[in-house]
Amino acid sequence: MAKKSKGNRIQVILECTEHKDSGLPGTSRYITYKNRKTTTERLELKKFNPIMKKKTVHKEIK
């Protein structure tokens, strides 16, 4: 049986950057996928933070 290649898409975890500074308990994290070949740098997306109840910047932590 031939080995499967790893592929270009990998799973990454996004974590809120503003939540750490606020002092509120808990964390806001999202799981998504990115293409390893086309996006070599870390992802940075605006996502909804349910604890702070607003859209904040989430950065890739993994």
C-alpha cells in the first residue's frame, strides 16, 4: 500500500488577542484550516468573541 501524502491543508487554532488584556475569565478560540503552500505566515482574522460580545482580532497560535 502506498503512503498518502500529508497534503497542503492543515488545521490551525485561532485565539483572541484582545481577550488576554481584558482580564476576563475564559478564552475565545476557533479552529479552521489553511493552505500551507499559499499562506506561509500566521493567520490573523476578525472573529466574534462571545465573552466580550464584539468582533476582535484572532491570531494563529499553533
